Amino acid sequence: MAKCTVRYWAAAKDAAGTGEETVEADTLQEVVDTVCHARADGHFQRVLGVSSILVDEKPVGSRPHRDVAITEGSVIEVLPPFAGG
């Protein structure tokens, strides 16, 4: 398993209760399962469900999370929708 960093921004940070955490996983699906398991409330899952996810600065888009490999030192960014100028 690879150690990676998950960074949460804006509403995702509030829902997660932290701005950053370390997770061990081989796929993005394993990362998602791990962070959701640690937060049993539905609010976090709802925010995660509408968020964009980047792995090493590349958008995941509609790719299945089980197909997105995580390598040692990967950085996963969770970006919820937000208004901006």
C-alpha cells in the first residue's frame, strides 16, 4: 500500500474536520472508502459526492475510482463546488 496525502478544501475541509490527512491505499476507491469509514455521518459523504477530485494535480473526472492508481507520495485534492470571480 502506498502512503498518500488527502487535502480537503473549503466545505470539504469543514465536513472532514481537518485540512489534511495521510491514508494508505493502492487505488482512489480505497482512499475514498477509508476517509468515508472514518466519518460515519452523511454530511461528509454528500460533500465528497459533489466534489471534484484531483490526483497529483490531474482531474479524475468520471473515471471509476477503482481504476485510478495511487502511488507513494500521491496527493489527492478534494475540491467542493464554490463560487468565485
